Amino acid sequence: MDFDDYLRYQAANYRQLAEMAESETDKEEYLDLAATCEEVANEIEDRLTGG
């Protein structure tokens, strides 16, 4: 598994945790983590493709 794929997998896990979170603060934190994982994965992919 490539690291960008791993980060996208982690982002999906964080989104699932956000759905199950009981507090709004926890939900926001999980969604922020998911967004960060996606952003870094996109940056890695852009560098690999030369874009």
C-alpha cells in the first residue's frame, strides 16, 4: 500500500469515528484529522505525478 493510499484509508476511518462521536468537539476533531490526511495524500500524489 502506498503512503497516500494509507492516508486516505485513515481519513475514511476518522470519518467513521466522527459519525459515532458523541460530542460535537470530538466529531470536529475527527473530521479535521480526516481533512488533513486527505490534504497530505493529495500533496504526495501531486508530487508523484509531477503536478
